[in-house]
Amino acid sequence: MDRLQQMTVFRRVVETGNITRAARDLAMSQPSVSRLVSELEHRLGAPLLIRAPRGLRVTPAGEAFYAETVRLLDELEAAEDAVRADRTEASGQVRLAAPIVFFNKVVMPWMPAFLAAYPAVHIEAVLEDRVIDLTGEGIDLGLRVGPVRDAGLIVRRVGRLTFNLFASPDYLARAGTPASPEELTEHECCAGHVQPGPAEWTLETIQGHAVTVTVHGRFRASSVEATRLAAEAGLGIALLSAPSVAERVEAGALVPVLPTWHERSRDVSLVWPGTRHLPRRVRVLVEFLAERFGSSPLLSLRQAVPDRNAARESTRSASRGATRGAARDTAAEAAAPAGNGALADG
């Protein structure tokens, strides 16, 4: 058992690159983690880690031993899962990473049902509006909006999300309401990204007509919440997931702009490291979330394309907050700010 514990601790230290973080993830004291790593090195007769002021560095021997450690521990967990599959319920902790607003608006309302169905599973939600290194930060499962660029991850698409334009009544009274996407170039726009240079928004109609416009504004943010607050404060027009602002539309703080135009839908995906065995506790969460996304009319991959009459009705009812009804029906949707693939990956 000491060998197994030593290997488990060593794996976590390598993946986090930090003894303190590894100790926190394993619910152990820092001295205990250091002791187990030292005992492992002494037993093997080779240094596995080099302690330096800037952090830890894995030696060549450590890299080789880490690869075998991951393989053996994953095989052990897979063997245990195979035996327990029909005899015990899923159990243990699942660390789930997701963008903050997306989790709060979409996933959180589903959590009571999941935890009731699997009483021995514990969820730790790691919420960040950035791309998270799943392996390095000990994440079991990630929920991402937009393209997934890491070839080392297994990706399961579970849904799609669409973005629309919103602004405050005060801003529109002051600056006027654009009648076409091209007129957005004459307005202040709150871009949801912090890269240098202007932002580009590609908008399309339900008939498939697309227009790309370069937008400018004096405020941009790397947070969807900050982008929404900027729009409410009258700083410009923002591109946001409609149900993420449904309550503010209902309150009159925001109104839809160009309601028959929207950004192209983004994929919603569940991701996990391709080199890691997926424990049963994680698999049941994957299947649960996939089913919930699949049963949501606005989030499902099988979304129906509205017809022209629906588009005209959307235009007539926009000022009455038509989007808020759909948000309540789908348990609400949200996502990272538009125009930032990296942030949406978080």
C-alpha cells in the first residue's frame, strides 16, 4: 500500500508541478507529500525531481517513472471499475471545470438531480473564464464552449450555443438603434476579448446570410459578467448568450438589438485527457450531462432551424423579452464572451 500511495502522490506532484498544490488536491499535509516523494526516490535509488527556487523539474528518470506510474494506476482503476460495475454504485470526487456563467446558468440547475441520482459522488466545480490545463490542475472533466484545440483531449460534443446582440435602453436612446449589422461600425461595442486590435463579429440570419463587421469600443473584458455589466451601464452593444441575460431583459436593463441576426452557434463539449482512464464516477456525469444537453431545445445538437414566420415573430416580440421564455424552458444557457476562442475554451 505504501508503494501505491507513493506512486499516487508522485503522479499528482508531477501533474501540478507543485508540492503544495498536490498536497491540497490529495487532502494531505505538505510535509507528508514531501516525505512520500523522498521515500520513493530512496527506494528507487534515483532522483525523480529536482527542487529549485522556481519550482520542480522532473528528471529523465522521473519522466520515465511517471509514464509507467500513470499507466499502472489507470489500469488498476480500470480493473476495479470492471469488477464493481454491476455491484456497487459510482462513488468518489469529480473535479469539473467550466466557464463561470455557463456553469451557473446551465449546469448548476441540473446538479441537484445528478447528486440525488448518485449519492456517493461528490462534485467540485472549478470555475474559471480561461483555458484550464486539465492534467496540470487535476481536473477530471472539462466543459468548454467553442473550438477545442488541444489534440491530447478526448472531445464529446453535447450541444450548441448561439449568441445575440444586447444593449441598454439608455445607450440606444443616446446613440440610436442600428438597423443592419453594417451600422454596428458606427456604435460603441463591448467586445468580450482582450487581444490587441479591433474585434470582428460574424453575424448571420436564419436563412444563412452572413456578414462580418469590425467593431470598436472603449471597453472590452475577458469576463462575460463584466461584458454584460458594461452593456447595462450603457457602454455599448454586447454579443451575449440570450438566456444569460434573460433576467436583465425582463427587468428592462437590456433589450435585444438586431434580433433576427445572431452569431454562428458554438459547440459545447465535454473534454478529458486522452491518456487517462475515465473512472465510473466521471462516466456517469458525462452521460448525465449529455442527456440533459440533448433534451434541451436550444442547446441540443439537434436544434431545429426556425422558419421565417418564427423570425418575424421574434422581431415583433423582442422588446417584450422573447428570449427569456426560452431561457427558462432550457434551464438557462450562458457562455464565455464572444470573440475569444481561448476564453470560451475554459
